[in-house]
Amino acid sequence: MDLADILGREQIVPELKATNRWEAIDELIANLVATGKIQAGDRDAVTAAVKKRETSMSTGIGFGIGIPHASTDLIFEVVGALGRSDKGVNFDALDNQPVKLVMLFLVPQGQFQKHLHTLANIAKLLHKADFREALEKSSNADTMLGVIREHGKK
């Protein structure tokens, strides 16, 4: 799955309020609840799954990128939300730098290959400096989605 397959305009948060990775995860999961991608009653269980994965090792992979993710039996398709922080979020990243782009995604339980494939595609795209810069300079969620669709085809 590619980023453009997972994200719609509603799942892009151009101004994250979070100051650390835990707040960023909460904010993006709140977005998934608000947009109907996960059920409100499943919020705590989904949050616990993502935070458990994040506790084992930070998904702050460097270059200002965080990719919190988890598998759960509470969804039936891959879902995600993208957040951007101009100030940067303390994510305990591998390079100790603040994270400006946080891409949270969830994969249905038991779909290990899809999970790895999705993670690899997202990481590959976010490692492209021109893509990150275009996202960071975008004025709003619509512009960010346009950048994602354009770069997803390359």
C-alpha cells in the first residue's frame, strides 16, 4: 500500500499541537476516530497497541520522520493519518532530532507482509528530501495531499 492509498484529505493534520511522540500518537488516533477510520470504542485499545510498539523502539527514523504503527484486529483495512509539526516533536528519534512529519498507520492483525510492505513504501517515500520539503512547505492539507499523490506516482 502506498501513502496515497491510505490517506485522504481528512486524515492529514497540517498543524500538530503535540510536543512529544505520545501526544502525536494520541492526536493522530483522535483524527482516525473523528474521520470514522476506527471506532470510538476501539480508541483505547488501538492507542495501547501503537504505544506498546513505540515503547519497544522509537519509530523516529531520522530526517525529521516518525512512523508509529501497529497491527490490530479492530480494523479491516490499512488506515493512517499524517501529521506535520513546524516546531518539531520530541520523538526520541535515532538521530536525536525533532520530528516534523508523523505518519501513523494501522494494519489488520495477521497481515504481516502487507505491514512490512506498507512500512517500507512509506519510509522510502519519506526519505526523499524533495518530498519532505514539499510537505513541509505546503500551505494546507489539500496541498499536502497533492504532493503525496504526485510523489506516489514516481
